[in-house]
Amino acid sequence: ACLAADLKTAISDGQFRLVFQPLVRIRDRSVYGYEALIRWQHPVKGLLNPIDVIPIAENTGLIVDLGAWALREACREAATWRPDLSVSVNTSPVQLSRSDFPGLVEAVLADTGLDPERLEIEVTETSTIETPDKVTVAINKLRTMGLKVVLDDFGTGYSSLNTLQNFTFDKIKIDRVFTQSIETDARSRAIIRSAVLLGHSFKIPVLAEGVENERQLRFLKEAGCFAVQGYLFSKPINALQIPEAAFPKR
Ligand code: G
Ligand code: G
Ligand code: NA
Ligand code: MN
């Protein structure tokens, strides 16, 4: 059987789970939230990473159900965390282009009791290019509801600058390909510095992902990033390992 066939039943079978990676302020190394990342515990193939799963889910349309599951699960977990912590959820172009997406988010927030201000929706440049009009509507609705919308993987899309020209974001996340070559590539350093200045000229705070060592962190701090995520601080962890969890719901 192929993965696409297995995927159909995997969600209802409870084979998916979320892991969470801390988002860390550079200023004082405090955690302000967590990014939710899906993992598929396949009964035969073992633990599968999203890189192998998301494309199949997108091509089969199952990403709509999988994405809705991830959103609900992430909000349900976050509602148990210390109330100043946010949760960041990834979205696919297919999800964002559906007119019912903001309604789904609204229902999930109502069901889980999570404050909209604590939910961040991560949008990739690919989403903004494939169905720009629908994504514009979605982003504006989500922001009106009080959510934060984050431009993810900044710099790797076909049209990074166009995306910033045409859409409004609350945060920009620089892709890890740039972070990972800070020490070896002057061009990466130049791109990061420019990306942060660009963000600041729009009054948008900028963070970076994939930070694995202190040298990279120091560069990102000097470049003006406000936050980072990466193995330097923590790999994605299980919900039960989150120290700020199990706070009583407000
Ligand atoms: O955790 P990892 O580095 O393996 O994630 C790989 C990719 O899968 C990342 O680019 C991430 O954005 C994506 N991904 C993880 N979880 C989700 C999810 O719930 N929905 C979507 N659309 N993408 C996800
Ligand atoms: O949504 P996005 O593609 O940005 O997802 C981030 C991915 O990056 C996740 O799959 C996560 O596991 C991975 N990741 C997070 N921190 C690091 C890091 O420090 N190094 C590397 N190589 N990958 C990371
Ligand atoms: Na992401
Ligand atoms: Mn990313």
C-alpha cells in the first residue's frame, strides 16, 4: 500500500501527533511561544517527517483534514500553557485558499477557549503566489480576528519582495538556509541583514529559524532579529515536555 492510501485512515486512527519547538527572544533568551510541527507515527514505516507527508497530503487534498486536525490540536495544547505563550501553526496553500478557513479558525478558537492573540498562522510565500486574491482575503480576516500572521521561510520563494509588497504580515521568519550558512557565506549574511532592515522599514519584527550555535545567534542579534528558533535552544519536543504546560485554563 502507498502512503497516500494509508494517510486516509491515519488521522482518524490517531497516528499523527504534534511536536513543539520553542520560539526564543534573543534579548533575554525567554520563550514566547512554540511552533507546532506534525509527526506521523506510521504503523509499519515508523516515524515519518512532514517533508515526506505534506506533499502527499497536498496532492490528495487530505491536507485540508490534516491541517484542521493540526490547528485544533495545537490550540487545544496551547490553551493549557502559561497564558502569555503563543502557538504557531503552519498552513498549506490549499488550506489558505479555501473560503471556509477563517471560519474554521474561529470555530477552533471558540471550542478550545484559546485567546486569538495567542495564535500565529504561518504562511509560506508559495501560498501568496498560487492564489493571491484568496490568500489576501484570508490573511485580512485572520488579522481582523486578532491573530498574528507570520511570513514563513522568507527568502526562499520565487517572489519574496512581491509578497511583502502585496500582503500584510505581523512577523517575518527568515528561512534556515540563510541561518545555516552565516559562518561560511558572506552573501547569506548580506541577505539576512537586508531582510531585517526590510522588515523594520515595514515595522515588522523579524526572526530566524535553524539556529544551531552561538556564532549564528550573535550575528542574528547584531543584524536586528528579535527572536530565533533552532537546535541551539531546543529540538521540537513532545507536548508533555513543555515546562509551561498544565497551567489552569483561564
Ligand atoms: O518539523 P520539520 O522540520 O520536519 O518540518 C518540515 C516542514 O513541514 C516544515 O517546512 C513545516 O513547515 C512543515 N510542516 C510541519 N507541520 C506542518 C503542518 O501542520 N502543516 C503544514 N502545512 N506544514 C507543516
Ligand atoms: O515550517 P518550517 O519549514 O520552517 O519548519 C521548520 C523545520 O525546521 C522543522 O522541521 C524543524 O524540525 C526544523 N528545524 C528547527 N530547528 C532546526 C535547526 O536548528 N536545524 C535544522 N537543521 N533544522 C531545524
Ligand atoms: Na513553519
Ligand atoms: Mn520555515
